[in-house]
Amino acid sequence: MNTSSPIGVFDSGLGGISVLHTLVQTMPQENYIFFGDSKHNPYGTKTKEEITKRCIEICDHFIQQDVKAIVIACNTATSACVNLLRKRYSIPIIGMEPALKVACEIGDHQKILVWATDFTLREKKFADLMKQFEANHEIVKVACPKLVRLVEENQLNDVEYVQDVLSSYLPHQNFDSLVLGCTHFVFYKSILEKMVPSILIIDGNTGTVNHLKDILTQNHLLNTGKGSIVFQNSLETKISLSKELFEYLK
């Protein structure tokens, strides 16, 4: 492993491409391998044991490719096994969690809507996060499984249908902010900003990427060459869609 070694980025499917996009914007000189586990998507309906097994297999695959760090670009996978993965591997493992802290720090007595997968919302990791803030803020959780499928099934260009699905997850009451607690949901950020302009839309991508950059800097592992991206997937047929989705965010 050296400075030019790639950074492994993986997700249950293709949502993590939104994290990859932020990574490339922030550190364009780095080499990246993105692995989408579309064959086993969605993770949000699986058991913790099933998710952990897949994450270990993917990380082992990355280690064989001499990655210098791994980004779990999936809130569900992070909730399931980030601590186990950090104990198992000697390289930095960067996880994600819903950016609830960011929303709460905007001001006192915030009304916050959190969209995520059912797994993320019912796990202890998120429950512990909520406990830190729920006494001073109103926090409403909503599981949004259809939003994962729209990305995976390449339906983002069906704007009317997408807006209908997004509307179905928006309560009638007003909120100060909407936390996108799944990397798939970041694909809807620009649409949501037009649909509900009075609500601040927050995701955890930038915080995650900046954390990785800090770690690479501290360990003198930042690359100085020209960056590259390699797309991999447990379903070969999804690689072309992976590239399309990356371009969609540009």
C-alpha cells in the first residue's frame, strides 16, 4: 500500500455513487474503486448477519486490490457492522450515519424529518444518535424503501413519478430540515430543493468525505497523481448504469 493505492468505496447497490461523486469533487487526484452490490440489493430488508457477511466479502475483495482505505457508502451497512470491520482490517474504514447532528446544530427546537431505510432506523446505532438530541428537538423518522428502488431500476428520469413518490413520504406538517439518511436519497436532493424550498435538505456525504481526507492527510497517504475510477458490481449488467448515475450528478 502507498499513496497511489486506490480507495475502495462500496454500497448495497448504486446509491453510494453519490458519495463517490463527492469524493471525486473533493479529492480528484485519488484513485477509486467503486463496488456496487446490486445482486444483493436492498440491504435494508436483510438481517444484520446477512449484511455483515456481504460486507466482509466485499472488504476482502478490496484488500486483494491493495486499497489504502475503505468507505462504506451505505448507512445500512455502517449500522450493521462498521465496528466489526474496523477490528478486522488494519486500514481506515469510514462509515456513514444520518446527518442528524448537523440538522440539530442549526438552532434550538428544530423540527427534523429523517428519511432512511427501515434497517437504519430500527438499529441501536441510530437509536443512540437520536437519544442525544430528541429532548430538545422534534425528530420524525420515515422509512423510504421505494426511493432505493427508483435509483436501482434507473427511473430517475421519470420526473413525474419520482415527484409522486417523494410526496408520499413527506408529512403534511412543516419541518425545518430533511435529513437524507441513505446515500440513494442524495439523487433526489435537487428535486426536493425545488419541491420543498422552505426545508433545508441535509446529507452526510460531505462530512464523510472530509473525515476521510483528514485521515489520509494525517497518515501521509494523499495521492499527488492523476485520479481514476474503476466501477465494479456483483451484477456486471449494472456497471454501465453506474457510470450513467455518476454522470447524472455532474
